[in-house]
Amino acid sequence: MKLKIIIGLNFIILSGQLFSQQLNYPLANPFFNDLEQTLYSPDVYFHTSVKPWLIPEINKITNIDSLKNQFSIKSSYHHKFCNSVWDKIFNENLIILNKQDFKMTIDPVMNFEFGKDISINNDSKYINTRGVLAEGSIGKDFSFSSTFYENQSTFIHYLDSNIRNTTVVPGQGQIKEFKGSGFDYAWASAYISYTPSKHFNIQFGHGKNFIGDGYRSLLLSDNAFNYPYLKITTNIWRFKYINLYAQFQDLKTPHSYYLGYDKKYGTFHYLSYTINKRLDVSLFEAIIWKAADSTGNRGFDINYLNPVIFYRPVEFSLGSPDNAMLGLNVSYKIRHHNVAYGQLLLDEFQIHEVMSGNGWWGNKQAFQLGLKSFDLFDIKNLYFQTEFNYARPYTYSHFSSLTNYGHYNQPLAHPLGANFQESISFLKYNYKRFFAELKFNYAVYGADSAGTDYGKDIFISYDKHPNEYGNFTGQGIKTTLIYKDFRISYLVNPATNLNISIGVSDRTENSTLSDKHSTFIYFGIRTSLNNFYYDF
């Protein structure tokens, strides 16, 4: 990562050609429902399921700067210096370098949060995150972005237990102990983006990708830690075609101190077709394989390098040693303000076993159904979303954690792993720079018991399944999870999503073995540019 940052800075110093193009729109966009509403309009063609969105593609539909300017607050000062300070705080990037063919912005990024778990003796918790974000462009075709975060945090009980079990903060870095009860962790992300023609964009980076129209993705989400990737995007007529090559890390298997954690690779194809301005249908396929075979020298398998080949026949021709998955993503715009969407994932599919209804363990499938509604009841800026996610036992797992659908001790899809069903709903409203959000999660899953794999933990080998038939979603230790969150936010600066928030979250987890409950009241100031999923 340091090498990539140095190379990027050298490009800036040596070239002197930069123009604001080819950057990604942040994966987290909690304050710009207007943008999402515009991109889902039945009047436009746009491939909404491929994220992060590329800003030049958005600007063909609507101007992002204009959307941000709607939040602009005019200064009442008459002094030029005071006006400049005002704009830096409330309206624009902190540092802006804007020369001929050259532009670069530098901003602090942060998350200072303090809260109390009032269900456990007013136990105090905090998050202390400091960092920097640098973005820019050289000419009109080449752009770059680099971010670094340093963190010290303490978490409420269920998150603390999860972090100590996985040794990773959800979606973020690996932990070191900090003052006994806390954690110290850091993470960085960066990418370079090059658009040689109107049909192609090439990105090389260390970050995350998301495929889908929902809050969750059952195909590929931003749930896990950053990873190195090469992404080639092709746009032709109403087609968008993604080739994604990535390297993941496995923290479960023993590893050499000199070689680091064991590696595995993933290749992904995603073909999105907007049949008309209302209906989009997309096909997905993925292969995960371990970097070293029995000889220790497999590396990146060139059989999967072909950008247009179907992976499953290739994987079969190699003796089926790898983890192959197929998927479908569909969205349909209903009238002018509603969008229905869904996903289907096939990790294993034998039609006679599915039709028999005998609960074969290898029936590994997942699906999603959801609905978004903008300007609900014709109330401007009232947004509603509801979504149902379902994954059968053993979905995403494989015979080894080196070939499962996971990275850095976290699933690459849903944070619950598998063997669950979940309903999640949002109600959001904003007035000028004030935002309110209510979220409700309800999930039922089957937890694994000591020594028995019922199919929830995708990092356990599926060879350990206890029953060949009779498997069902929710088997194992039946657990019910209810998560509620309400927050009110004020958007301080739309250039970096800097906001002040106050809220309360309530979590209840009940099973035959235990009942857990926490109510957490929190206050924070943060730059909301990334999604971190703590609602599990």
C-alpha cells in the first residue's frame, strides 16, 4: 500500500496534468437520497447495481456538484478571509489545488463517537478515528484516491465478543490490545482510475466493491476488509460488463511468519443489461481458489484470466477444485418513485435434489427481495426501504477456509454468513441539512453448537456437516435477533459527508441458551464515506 501511495504521488509531481474526472462516488451516501432517486428514475438508463458508481457516469445523468450545492450555506460575513473559513467548514474541501489539467483535494477524515450502554451499568464506549483523504486527477482520463485511518476504540459487549473471536473489527483492520479493554487498529485504501475511451474504465486499488441494489448484497458486498483488486469496466450500448480480479487473505489457516497470511484469489464476471428504462437484469459468476496447491506453487490461475469465458466449465475442466458461484440481480422501476429489486445466488444446484424437498445439505442457495420508495405518500424527501434476505445452511462455505467465500475472517456477502433469514427496513427523512433515520432489523438464524456445524459459520469446512438430508434454514440453535436504531444527524459539510449525529440503538438476541440485550445511546462527529455493518 505504501508503494502504491508513493507511485501515485510521483505521478502528481512529474506530470502536472490533472482534471476532476474518473473518481468513484463513496460507497456510503447517507445524505444524498436525491441522487439515488435521480439514478433510479424511469426516465434514464443507469446501471445502479454496480458500486461504487463512477462520477463521470453519474454526471451524464445529473451534476453531483449541483446536488451538493443545494446544501450550501451562504456566509453573512463581509470579510473575504471570514468567508473563506466559513466555506472550508461548511461547504467545501479543506485543501484544494486547482491548476491547468491538475486538481487535488485533501481533507481530514474522522469518527469521534462517545456512548453509553445503559443496559449494562451505563458502560461507556468510544471510537477515536483520525485520518486523511487525498483525491485528484491528472488530465481528463486519470484519477487517484488514497485514504488512511488510525483508530482506538472500545465496543459494546456483542461487538467486543465478535471482535475478540475474529481478531478483526467488522469491515476494518486487525486488532491490537489497547489499554486492556480497547482495540488499536488501522486501515488504508487507495485506487487509481484510468478511462482510455468512452467504453472502458480500468481501476487498480485496495478497497471494496458492491454488487446489488439493496442494503445487503448476497453476491458481493462491502462487508469485509479491504482487498487488492483490478477492475475492468466495459460500457457498450445498454450493457455494462465487469471483470474483477481480487486477492483475499485467510486468517484461519496456520501461516509462515515470513510469508504472511495464506492468500486466495477471486475472479468475478458481472454483466448488466438495461432492457429498457425500467428493467435491469444482470448475471453474476465468481470463482474462489487458494493461491497454493499441493505443490505449493499454483498462484494466480491463468485459466481464469480470460475476460469473456464462462468460469464454471473451466473450473470443471480443472477437476472442480475451486468454489464456483452463479447469481442473478434484477431491478424494476414501478411508476415514478418505487423500485423493486432482488438477487438469487446458486452456490450449489442439483435440480433433482432441490425438487425432492429432502433437505440435502448441498442445496446451497440464497435470495433477496426488496423495495425502495422515494417521496413516500408524496412527501418530499421521505424515503422508505424494506428488504428480505435468505440463505440456506452451508451457503458460501467450501471444503476449506482457503476456498470459501470469505476474506479476513468475514463473509464477502452477508455479515450473518449463512443459515438465516432476515428482514430489514428503513424510514428516512431530511429537511435541508437535518436528517432522521429509523432502522429495524429482524433475523432468525441457526447458530452452530460446540463441535457441530449446522451451516452458519462459512469458515468451517462443509465436510463436517452432520446430516446428509433433513437440513433446513434455521437448524441448530435457533436464535432471534432484533436490532433497532434511531438517529438524527446534521450535515456539517457535504464535500466529505461530515456530520454530527445523536442516536440510540437497541439490540436483543434470544436463543434457547441465552438472552442478550443492550441499549446504546451515542453521540458522534464523523465523515460518513464508508459502510460499517454493526447490525448483526
